[in-house]
Amino acid sequence: MEKKNFDRRVLLAGVGGALAGSMIARPALAGQLNPPPGGVQPTGRRNSSIANMIARTPGGISEPRMPVQGQPSGADCQYLISSPGSYYLTDNIQGSGSLHGVKITSPNVDLDLGGFHMTGAPPTGLPLGAAISCDQQNVTVYNGTTIGWGRGVDFEHASLFIVWDVTSIGAQEGGIFLGSRGQAYDSDCYSSPAGIVLMGTRTLVEECGVWTCASGFRAVGSQNLLLCNVATECPSPFEVGQGNAYGPIVFCTGDIGAIPNSGHPEANYVY
């Protein structure tokens, strides 16, 4: 065993000596001490070339969502969404005449209102357009406020839709009109003849509120469902036609704990 280890050490020593000899035998090479005229030049992409790779539209930089303000106008609207995709507002929208604000004529659209406000034009004597008008399917609209207009959100002829976190204030005809097989959540209507109107079938309205509207929630169609909604200062808070379903409607005064169904998890409240 000792001889074997001794032989191994001799072998490694020989290899090490050979490597050391090769290192000593070769002269060290330095880098270029005299750089070319003009200094060292960059080898990567220029900022301008990177900026040119970013998708741009007349209304802003694509995210890849597309800005609504970059879309064309239509014969009856300020901005026309005619292709599937995801869109967003880049600023508030001021209405013009009797035009719709945003009209969606394509299915498969997602529209983020970005917390902005869409304000309708003053009354013109003509029927006013809707802030958002859609007659397509698989369309989602969320996170914004409409002020004025004829209708805040007009989805009467839409289907398979979602309206979420949208507020309508002072619409001349009504706040939110809904079509078939859709859903509306966390949306509110103020100061209109009608608040939320269900025109189609099999649409769910949940956790929405209506304030100071002659008609609060109105189910004109059939097989719709209303759960956990609130109406106040509405002479007709819930007008639910035959064939529709709803959680118990609880009229609240004083301590509601003693009112029947006040603790029902799907109750609709009037106060």
C-alpha cells in the first residue's frame, strides 16, 4: 500500500512539473493596449432599435391589449371595437351628440374601463346613445363609471357576457340592460328611470345595488336569477316577472335581525 501511494505521488509530481514547465515556456499575452480611434464601440442593440420593436398605435403603446382610443369611429359611435381581443381605456371619454361611446360588434372581447369615467353629451332632443353598446357574445366589461347617456351599459341583445364593477349614474333611460345567459356582479345604478333591467333569459345578477331609480331591478325576461342585491329609494325596488327566480326580498326597517329571512344568505334587501 505504501509503495502504491509513493508511486502515485511521483506520477502527480511529474505531471505537475510538466504543466509548470509548459507555463514557464510560454510568454504571457496582454490585451490590445492601443484601442482603435473613436474609443470602444457598443456591441448590443441600440435603444432606438428596441423602442421600434414595441407595438404602437395612435392611441398609445400596446400591452398587448389595445387602447380603445386607438380604434376607429363608426357611423353611430365614437369608438368601434370590431375585432376580437383585449382592450382598455387610456383616459376618460366625453360623449358626442347621440353617438354611442364604445360599440362592440365582435364576439370574444375583453374591455377594461381602467377606472375611467365615460360622460355622455348633454341632451340633444334625439335618443342618446349608450356609453357601452354590445350585441355580441363572450364579451366582458369591467371597472368603470358611466355618467349620463341614454343607457349606461346596453347588453340587451348580448349573450354569454360578464358585466362587473360598473357604475351607471343618471342614465336617461336606464342604467344597465342585460341580455341572455350572462352575469352581472358588483355593479350599481343611480338616479335613472330604471336601474338594472334583465331583458333576456338565464342571466344572473348578484351583489348589485340600485339607488334612487323609479324601477330598481326589473326582470322582463324569464329564468333569470337575482341574489344578494340591494335597492333603496326606489318606488318599485324589485319587479320580477313570472318565471324568474330570486332570493327572499327583505324590506328593512329598524333592527332587521327580527325580520323574517333577513339572515338568508341569498336575500335581496330593500331599505
